[in-house]
Amino acid sequence: MDAILELIREYGTLSYLLLFAYCALKSGALPLFAGYAAQAGALELSLVAACVFAGGYLGDEARFYAVRKFGVHPLESRRRFARALTTARRLLERYGITYIFLYRYPKGLRTIGALPVGLTDMTWHRFTGLNAASAGLWMALMVGAGYLFGASIEQAVKSGWTAWSVALLGVFLLLFFLAWWRVGRLADVRNSGL
């Protein structure tokens, strides 16, 4: 571990750029490790926090913008996808705020997490405020935990972080499918009553 920390000290600026890019693309254990590196003196805590927040915030802004700009028009023309998109929109309109605060944590979900929000009628002003709050909370939890708990976080990552992360993804997907089913059923009941 000391060799890695020394390497980080040697390539400090590059380390911050890589941290920013990583956080713009995905979530995972790197912000925790960056907090630990700041505790060990290899990185500056304020710069770590800024890179993690900026990467998390700007990455999701870009994904939201991409869906708003390019849309999903080719999918909407197919009946099967059109119904799924309608259900997804209703689901996000109902649980969107909660979703924005949760999708950063399960492994593998963050990369695509902001894309569905672009399908909703949520304004950019509202999304950007919620996104900033969510990115700030995520940064504080991840970097703060790495900084405060340092070496014990390293052991947790080695011994079972992936298992917990996959379990969290499973719980998230289960809740998502239950909400999807409920919103879809409500729509079917409304449509049959017309």
C-alpha cells in the first residue's frame, strides 16, 4: 500500500484528473481510496472532494443532456418499447427524486443512472439541483468514509465489497421491478376503465 501511496504523491495532478474521469463515468471504491490517500497525506482532501463531486455531477449532467438532445424516438416507434418507455416515465415521475439519490450506490447502475431521468418531464433546473445535492451527498459519504476509516475501508474492500455492492444492486433491482409492476398495473387499470 505504501508503494501505491508514493506513486500517487509522485503523479499528484494526474491522480486528480483520473479521479475526476473515473467519477464522471462510474461509481465504485476509488473515491473511498482517494479519501484514504488524503488521510495518508498522498492527496489533498479538498482537491479530492472537488474532483469526486465535479466528476459525479458533470457526468450525470452529460448523460441527462444526451437523452434530452437525442431522445429515444427510434424506440418509441416500436410498440413494445413504447409501452416500456411510458411505464418508465410514469415510474420516474412518481419516484424520480428518490431514484436520483439512490442510483449512485449500486455497482453498475451509476453509468446509466441519469439516462432514464432525461425521459421524464423533469426540468433541467430541477434535475441539476437534485443532481448537485445527490453528488454532494455521495462525495461526502464516500470520501469522508475513506478519510475517517482509512485502513479498515481497505480491508472491507478486499474482503467483500463486491458482494455487498452486488447485493445492494439486487435490492435496488427488486424494488425497481416491484415499482415498475405497480405503475404498469395502475396504468392497465386506468386504461381498462376508459
